[in-house]
Amino acid sequence: MPLYLAVPYFIIEALAFWAVASWLGVGYALLLLFAFFFGGLILAAIEMRRIAATLSRGTSNPGKAAGDIGLIAAGAVGVAMPGFATSILGLLVIIAPTRAIIRRLLAKKLRTTIEDMGVRSFQATNAYRQRASYGSFSTGTNSQIVINEEEIQQWSTNLDPDDFTDKNNH
């Protein structure tokens, strides 16, 4: 764990344990930590079995089920980490109603991230794409010939299809 995450984690968990131990006593605080640990892991296993059962019946969307299983696994890791704050956050991820909200928020965030990545990759590859050049209307490299609209209309009015055939081959 990086130091910029570890220090706040230890401070938050120490303060949470101190608050619970002050309220209930150290012994009950430790018992409550063990109850969160084992209860959260059992709840995660029950939820995963429930999702597997709905998948086997064919009543669930596989994408939703994969997201739910991933969130339950993340919640189980949170419950397994020592401390009240991570255990409570892990339980919130494991419980079905809050998990659905979290899944929708993460799906929306993932969708926008993928769309942004697609736009960035298109822009990056388009920058290296060859540009087509169809020539120019100028006769020299430094000449500044301007063709106005009347000249183009006169040229297109007097246009003959035979002008585009090769006269040597016909």
C-alpha cells in the first residue's frame, strides 16, 4: 500500500477503534471487529451463492452478475482488512441495495472513461494519418493565383466530356 494511502488509513482506523472502544470497551470492540470479519465473509459467500443460483436459472444478466461478483469480492477484501471503517465500507458493498447503487455509479464512470479513451485514441491515431492532397490551382510554388466564382462557373459551363478523354488512344 502506498504511503499516501497507508497513513490516512491507519489514522482513520485508529480513531474509529478508539471511538468504539471508548463507547463499548476494548473487549467488546475486539469482539465487534471479529463479528464484522466473520459475518461479512459469511454474508459475501451467501450473496455469491445467490448470484450463482440466479445465473444457473438464467434469470440474471451475466454482465450485471459479473459486476456484482466483483463488487462482493472487493467488499470481502474490505471486511477482511482490520478496522471498523473498512469493515463497514466492505459490508455496504456486499449488501444488495447499496451494491446496486455502487454498480450503477461505477458503470457510468467506466462508460465515460471508455468513451474518452476512444476519443483520445482516435485523435492520437488521426494525427499520424496521411493527408490526401489533390494538387493546387497555382502554377508555381510562390504564385498567388486567385480563382473567383465567375471563372469556375464559366469553366464548368463550357465543359465538354470529350475534354477528359485521351485523344491519342481514340
